[in-house]
Amino acid sequence: MPSFHARAILVMLILAGFSARAGKLTFRVDTDKPGAIYAPGEPMTFRVQLLEDGKPVVGRDLRWVRTGDDQKTAKGSVVSQAEPVTITAAINQPGFVYLVITPYGEDGKPNKKAAFKGGAGVQPETLLSIPEPEDFDAFWTAQKAKLATVPIKAELEPVKLKSPALVGFDVKVDCAGGMPVSGYFVKPKDAAPKSLPGIVSFHGYGVSGARKQENSAAKGMLALDINAHGIVNGKPGAFYKNLRATDLKGYGFKGNEDPEKSYFLGMTMRVMRALEFIKAQPEWDGKNLIVFGGSQGGFQALVAAGLDPQVTFCVASKPWLCDLGGVTLKRLKGWRPGYTPALRYFDPVNHAKRIKAQTVVDIGLGDYVCPPSGVCAMMNGIAAPKKLILVQGATHGFAPPKSPNVWRDYSAHLNQLTGK
């Protein structure tokens, strides 16, 4: 009988053999039109190849589901081959098709973790949302007036940074709406007055403290990162976990029947006050003001650019809450609050029409947290210079390796401004 040590080695070898057999499954999918944009009714041909550790898999059952903004559903299956196999879809109206392909194992069970999620669109440049509120501008003029009654009073507590060339602060700025702006403010040490661009960054959905944007400051920026809630920064993870489970549980899904009671009103007040804080700094050059964020942070960046005409560059990755009224037009719904007329005051679709900044946005064609049709409807409202990046196979939390994204444009813009 083998010793315990020998048995342990045998188990390890068996596990290693199993791991070797069960390699990592991925998909390689493209369309016969590289941009994945088609005419109404035109066949969309998806070329699909299943890979295991980068090598084609032959004989695997692939089951697919096609849904879309036409509210139609189709299903089918193909068998993977050494060469790509094809799946065909179409949509007869402007909008997007959403395609999910799931590989099945020899045991007949689906491997949902390895599923491909992507799609293609028809005439996305024609997509529009529902009408904005008639008093949209009056509403925001009134909110700005409320904000103006609160002086820009800031408390700055020094914090440690990695680089001695920078100085940083945990900052709290008084704000209308019940909570202060709360973030980390980092800048180059001893910068001359009116010498630096300003940048404000925002967070995705969730509850956490702010981050120290030392890389941006090291490039020669006044860098402010704020948390979404005005809460304290730098606490242990358990502190934020408790808030997620108690006071801030489901914060974006409550009170949306009245714009004055929506959580997004206080959030937007803090966005506007954060910009005012940066512009009040003596080192701000008075010319360059950048906003960026992803998901909920992308929502905040777009709203910031719409409400403040001094914003010059806006970066929004997979922005949240675009085209909330799209469900009334029978478009696929993302993960977000149910539509109410009150939410139109916060919808980036309506703020986009007022954006004067150069704007860069990316979309995952498999992202149904922030559906592609809604983001396109938002982009169609922007009259300023803009760039839209469509990423095949990208979901809200995943992008294929080496795929294009907004952060390259963001870095290039900072390098152009600062020469670093």
C-alpha cells in the first residue's frame, strides 16, 4: 500500500492531469462586417470558433440564443469545428441584436462561465430616446441656485503619497444635498499658479472610499477622485461592506418617483461641487477640465460635462443609466432602476445634448448592464467632437485582451496636455 506521501503525490498528479484536460475555454468571434453594423434586414454573419488554451476545439455542442431590440428571440445550436462555424441573425429596424453562445460539455451540462456574449447593430446613428422633460433646463438652473447658497468650504487633511514630488489631501467640501464631496486631491508640489489642467474622476456602482490618483498628478494634473456618496475615505473594507448592506443598500433603486427625492440628485450635486472645487484651485490653468469614469462613473462624467460647459474632455467607459426610457420603446432593458418620468432629469441622453466637451465613449456589444442601443442614443445627442468605440465580445465586467478602449484616448490626451 503506498505511503501517505505517495498517495498525496498521486492525487496531485491526477488533479494536474484533470487540469490539463480541462483547459481554459474561450471564444474567437467576429462578423463578416468588421464594425458589426448592418442595414435593416441584412444578414449578420457571426464566425464562431471555440478554443481551449488557444487551440480549436472540435465536436463541442454550442447552443446560442439571439434576442434584440425588436423583442424577438431565436435559438439554435452548432457543433464546433477546427475552422469557424457560422451563426446568422438579422434585425429589421434600428437597434441591436444580442447573441449569447454557450458551450456544453461531454456531460451535457452548460459551461456558462465560458459563454460568449456579443452582438451587432443596425443604423445605431439613428437611435433616439424619448422626449426630455419640458422643464429640464429650469430644473437644473434651480438646483445650481441651491448649490450656490452653500459656500465652497473645504477641509483638507494631508495624506501620505508614494512620490515626494506630490502632495495629497483627504478633502471634504461642503455641498447641497445632505452630504459633502468626499475624495482625495493630489497635485504636484509647488506648482505655479494657473499652470495645471484639472481632472475629476468618479466611481462605478457600489460603496467604497476614494482613490489617490497619483499617476495623473505625476503627469502634471490637479487630480481629484471622489467617492459616490460623500462618505469617509480610507476605512477598512468591513466599513464599506456594512454600508452596502444597510444605509446604502440599493441606493440607486429608491425614491425615483420624484427627481427631488432621487438619490441621483445628491450625487449630481456633489459632481457639480467637485468641479467647482477644482476650478477654485489657484493652480488650475483656467482652460483644461477633464472628467472620467466607468459605469456609474461614466454616468457622472457625462452629467458633469452636460451641466458644466467648462469641461473640455469627457471619458465615459460603458456609461450607466443611458436611455432609461428606452424600455417604453421596447428596447432591451439593462440592469438599472425601472423607468420613471422623474429619472429623465438624470438620464445622460438628455445631458448629452448640452455637452460641449470632446467626448470618448466605449460600448461592450455584450454589455446588457448598459445596453448598446441606449449608449448610442446618448451619443447621438452630442454635437461636440466625439468618438464611439464598439467592442465585440465585451460585457460590463469583461473586455477581450488587446481590445480598444477609452483609456488609450484618455492617456493620449493627458500626454498631449502635459507632454509627459
